[in-house]
Amino acid sequence: MLKNNKFNLLLSIVLAIVLWAYITTVVNPDTQSAVNGIQVELVNTDILNDRGFTVASFNPTSIDITVSGSRSDIAKLKDSDFRATVDMAGYRKGINKVPINLTTPNNIEVVQLRPDQINVEVVDLVTVFKPVKLEFEDSFPSGMEPGFLEVSPEEMEVTGVASVVDSVDHIRALVKAGQMTDTRNSFRVDVDVIDKGGNVIYNTARLSQSSVEVSGMICKVKRVPLDIEMIGQPNESVEVTDMYIPPYVWIRGEAGAIDSITDVQGKPIDLSQITSTTEIPLSDVLGPGLPQGVEIADFSKNAAVRVEVQGIAKKEFNFTADMIDIANLQPTLSGHVNTGSVNVTVYATKDVLAQITQDDIHLSVDATDQRWAGNLIEMDVTAVSDIEVKDITVDPKKVRVTIVRE
């Protein structure tokens, strides 16, 4: 009896396995399964761009689906078997409801698509040009730095949504370690879009090309005395109030080109041509004067000659006859000025004119050798010694002085 029970149990297990195998491999009934988080992909955006538009945003960015198929087919499914796309060809500026196209494996049926459309915001496509700036992965030895750098193109076209394009500061070309040597060479460098905060902008800004051509070399750096001559007289309309000429300049180049250089002579600066405070970059002063194979180094690239000037203004004063002194009159003579009044005009910087008063100006006539009445005598006008004026004029220049014997 016990043996029969064991046999029956074993037979039942075998039959169950056979039945399960038959159902799953021969009958293979349909079943359903949920697949969540399928990323939505936008297609034909290039057609949208050609019409002057671009996608600013879309929502949601992923969908969930329920699919049906045989148990065996369902068991073999992977997320990568599904592709959810949104065709952007033909849409216009604004919020668009766009249907989702779902690609599935053969023998798999979509039971439910959640959602079956998404909202896509289409905006105007904006294009600007931004400068390409070089950065270096290498750290260079003391007394050495990259030089004779050229990059082509110097600007690149950036295209995208206005909010993204407006945040772009420049295009970075990062020169990798070892790309630059101590002899001039050229190479390609990949570029990134950099925002005003110094961060890389990924994907949302499109560039006209993915790399630039860079040429240059690692140079020797040297500091030498700088000599710049100032020529001409300051323009009559201004007064020079301060002047700075850098005493030294840093230069770079091949060792053979700069080792023999002991000083650098800049081209003269004509003060008569300066009518406002001016900074003249050393690149303008030295450009034509540097030997071949030598250029200004980074440390001096922002250095400049500075000439500070102030515009000359005028201030007028009126002097009556009793305010004019008669000097050097002989002891036996007396006199007085008969001219009613004299106008004095002082030319100086605005700062000086703001301080000067009529008391700072002295008018006089020299009566030396004057012995008779009614003489026209030229006046002498002076300002106090600690006031710097450009010029002083009087009108009239001569006054009539009556001299009598006492």
C-alpha cells in the first residue's frame, strides 16, 4: 500500500510537469505586462529648425504602457524593445499637443498608452555669434607659456532657445596636455558652450561645428625695460594731470629670439593728439617695434600707457579801476586809472576754477618812467603762486592812467 502511494505521488508530479510544459510551450496563453518610464524622443526637429523654430520644452518626458502577448514573448521583453517618438515636422510656435508614436516588437500588442500625447512648446530659433576662447589643460614650467596662438574660426554660431542662447558667454576650446610643443604646430580641438557662470551648457545649444583649428607653441618668457618717448605739447583744450608709462614689459618667443633682447623701444606718443583721458594698450605702442618671433606675454597683455587730462574751461571776473594797482610810481607823482573796468578771463581745469576767486588775481600797471598824464599802460595780471592756470587774458590789455605831480 505504501509503495502504491509513493508511485502515485511521483506520477502526479511528472504529470504536473508535463502539463505545465504543454501549457507554456504549446498552448502558450496570452498575458499582459506593464512597462514604465519609456523615454520620449523628438524626431524631425531639424525640419522645425529649418523653418526658424525650436523646441523649448516638452512634458511629460516619459510614458507608461501596458502590452499584451504570449507568455513567452512577454517574458523576453526588454525596455530597449520599445521606442516612443514625437514627430515635430509641421508644428508651429506655441504649445502643441503632439501624438506619441510607439514602436513595439512583433507579436506584441499595445493595450494602453499613458499618456497618448504630450505638450510641446515651440519657440523662435535664435542665432548669435560668440567668441572662441582657448583654455589649457597643461600647467607650463616657470618662465614658459603658450604663444603665437591662432584659432579658426575666431567666432562660432550658437543656435537655440532665446533663454539658453542669451546665457552663453563664449565657446571654450580646451587644449589637451601634450597637444602643444616648443615648436609651432596645428591641431584640432573640441569645443564646449560656456554660460556666464562658467558652466558647460549641454545639448540645449547647437554649434555650427564641433571643433576648431588651433596653432601655437610653448614660448620662453622674459621681462625687459620699456622706453616710450612723449612728443609734442598738450592740446590747448586740455591739461595733462597725470601720466603712467610701464617701466617694464614682459615678452615671449623662441629662446633664440628673445635671449639677446635687453630692452624694448615703443613708438612715440604725440601729446598734441590727446584730447581726453586715454589708455593706449602696449600692443598698439609696441606692435610694429618688436623683433620678428617676439610678442607681448600674458603678464603684460593688459598693460597700457595712461595719460590723464582735464578739459580747460574758463571763468570771468570784472575789475573796476580802483582794483588795479599802480606800481613803481615816482615819489613826487600820484596817479589813478581812468578806464572804467577791465574783464579778466582765467583758463584752467574745472577743479582749479572751482577754487579760484577774484582775490586770487592781481592786476597792476608799471608806472616806471611815466611822468605825464593820460598814458595808456599795458597791464600785468598774475594769479597766486599755488594756483595752476593754463592762461589769463585781460580786456582791454591797456588802461589809461592819469599821473600828476603832487
